[in-house]
Amino acid sequence: MARFQDDQAVYAQLGRLFEELLADPRLGDRVRALGVVVQFKLLRPDSQITLNIGEGAPGTVEFGITQARPAVSLLMDAETAHRFWAGELALNVALSEGRISAKGPVATILKLVPLVKPASEIYARITGTEAGAAAADEDPAQEPAAEAVEPDAAEAPEAEAAQPDAAEAVEAESAEEPADAAPADEPEAPAEG
């Protein structure tokens, strides 16, 4: 039997999670600090939850059709959303397996990761279940599979802009050659035969 019979059941549990996250004195400011509209498009049953936390927005949760334009969209079925927020499914696993499809700036999507564990604790209270271990084990430094996150064409430069730090780190490492390394232009000794 499906966990969610209709969109109203989704809003009663998952929607309430986001309302409580925004209202939480410890977490509300962290959620609003994302500074973009985040939308969860859910299937089976079809439903949509939008966190309107963009610049100038008061920080609201909207159910169903909205005028807010999302910077980040996450598409999944409602059962996957339940498992994810219950801490039973890690974000990187869900993305790499195609259970969650993400669209928007990679850097912004990764900012959601540190919110998973505290959100799982709230969700466990809402659903009367125990938060799973996957969220607790979530590694905020681990990036989701690149093919699972699809930046918008208009946002692609922002997604690419997040990447130069890694390139700079690689360049810095290659500039530091060990002292005992032989120069690259020194010929090798002939092999004795």
C-alpha cells in the first residue's frame, strides 16, 4: 500500500516538514540563507512543494501551482522523497541511481546537504518514525554524480563557476614537485643489455 494516498497526504507530511524547518529557530535562518526558490516536484501522487526563500521572499512554503520561479528543482516520486527525508536514502545515492533528478546550480544543490540530518530528525517526529542512518552518514563534501545534476542553460556558467576551485587546487598541487624528483628534461640512462 502506498504511503501517500493523495497530494493532501504529501502536504500533511512533507509540506509540514518544510514549514517546521522554516519555523525552527536553529534551522530557519540556514534554510532562508539558500536565497533561492527550491521546488520539489513529486510523482505518485502528483504534488509540488515550493520553498519560496528567494531574495526578498519572506520564506514561505507553497503547495501546488505557484507563481514562484524555482532556481533549483528536484523531481522524484513521493515515496523516494519520504525515504530521503526519513534518512533512509542518501542524496548522492539517489542522484546517481536516478531516483532524484536535480536541475539548477550544483553549488546551490550541494548547500541542501547539511540540512538533511536535522530535517530528518524533524521528519521522524512528524511521521512517528526513527530517522534512518543514511542521512547521518551523508558526507557533505561528497558531490552527486555530475550527470544526475542538470544545470539550466542559463545557469550553466554559475555551475561551472563552482568548479574552478578544484582546478586551482590541482594546479597548486602540480606546481609543488617533490625535491627529489628528477627534472622532466633530463635524459634517462641507457639500459644495459
